Amino acid sequence: MRSGSSTVQVFTRSPSRVQRCIKASSTKGSQGCTARSPAEAARSTAAGSAWRSKVSRPGQGMSPASINVVMRTVRRPGSTVVAAWMRVREIYAASADNQALKIQAATLLSMDNDAEAHNYLRQLAESNDIETQLTASGALFLVGDAVSETLINQGLDSGNRNARVKAASLAGLTGYEAGIPLLRVLFQDRAVQLSTPAARALARLGVRDIVPDLISMIFELHEEKGKAAIFALTMLANEEVVEQLKFRLLEAEGVARFRLVEVLFTINDPVGVQELKDIFNNYPTLTPDVALLLATHGD
């Protein structure tokens, strides 16, 4: 099927299998689909919990003391990681003409309690350029510093598109609920560069009334919109959202079906598990992507 200059590969299939699975699940719980062993279910649940922890906030669950223990362990004399840390310091020292690279190196060094690198990031966060301020603030957030809510708001309301993108991401990561009205405006923007980070941020902030729009994004051609919708729907998934996804699954084909199934699979819904295995067995062109997902659950 073609739309403009874009081509979408459509995979036709008999809906009877998924219809039986969804119908059985809605009337008998998970008995309508292929049951998983207790060990498989435990692996699936653990993987899902770890994934949610990772996407909700980078570094969540690790205290500064824990990070220091890890750093001391990998930097023991004779460790193969020592050379990597030396290289990071070399990059930091030699990247005066490449600010983006130097910020990345400074972030790593700051996690290892390097005062010079940490101060470098703080100085950038107080500079006069809003893009630089937001980039440095994002790095400081990863290190564990607080991010200025005033700066986030200025970024969201800025005429600088790149600043709005960075501010949207920070608003979601830091839980800046006061930015929701501005994030809604970005979410409705036709520019993918703005709508996708806003979708992720609103999902992190728990804004559920965007679910219908997110489901519509699942069916759009743009790959980045699809990825953002998958992320956001996974974050916002509850019983009502799951039922909406299953309903749309009955009519979905091709890439849209795969995206819906990915959300259901990630939240450990039996329909998602069964459908993903079905796609793996029947659609060779999707096998690599499906295999990556199944592997995370120990399949």
C-alpha cells in the first residue's frame, strides 16, 4: 500500500486466531491463550519490572553510594575498564572544540566524582545560551543534580525549536507537571521533532487523556511517531488502555499490528505474548525485531 512517496508493507493474515485469543481472555482471563510456565512467567514479570524502572527515570534505584561502589570495582588495578576511563579523560581534555563530545565525557567523569568535570557542567548550565543550558542540565540530571524548573519552562516556551525539544524531555524526566499545558501544545504540533518528545514527556507525567491520540499515532507511517506511541502507551497502560489496544488489534495489519502487539507484550499481556510468537513464526521480514523482544523475556 502506498501513500505519497512512502511505502508500507502490509501482511495479511486470518484474524480468527487473535479473535479467539482476545475473546477467550476477556471471558476466562488468560486461559484463552497459550499458558506460560511458572518459570517463564517469573522471567517475564522480572523483565517487565526492570524495564519500567529503567524507562521511568534513568538511574532510578541506584544511590550515589551504589554508583561509587560500581566505579571502584571496575577501576581496580588490572581491570580492562581502566583503559576506557583513561580514554574518557583524554577525550574530555582534548575536546575543547567539540562541546557536545566534551559534555558526554564530563557526564561520565562527574559520575565518578570528578569535581572539575562536574563544575564544567554547572558552568554550562549557567551560560547565556538556552540550548547549552538545557543540554548541560540534562547531563547534570543524570549525575544527580536538580534541574531548574524555571529553565525548563523557558525552554518549553522558547522560540528555539531545539530548546523546546530538550526542555520537553527534561520536563518528563524531572516530573515537571507545571509544564503540561505547554507540552500539550507541542504534542499537537505537526512537526515530529516536537510531538514525539512531548508524547514521551506527557506519558512520564501520567497524562492519560492523550491515549486516543497515541493509538492514532500507532497507525501513522512515520517510524519515530510509532516508537514514541509505543513508549507512551506502555507507560500509561492500565486495564482500560489494554482493552482499547486489543480492540484495535482486531483491525490492524502490518506495522501497526506489530506496534500494538509490542505494547501488549512489553506489559506482559498474554495476547501480546501469543501474537508476537505468531508474527515470529509467520512473517520473516519482521523476525529480527520480534526476536529481539522475545529474547528479553528469555524465549
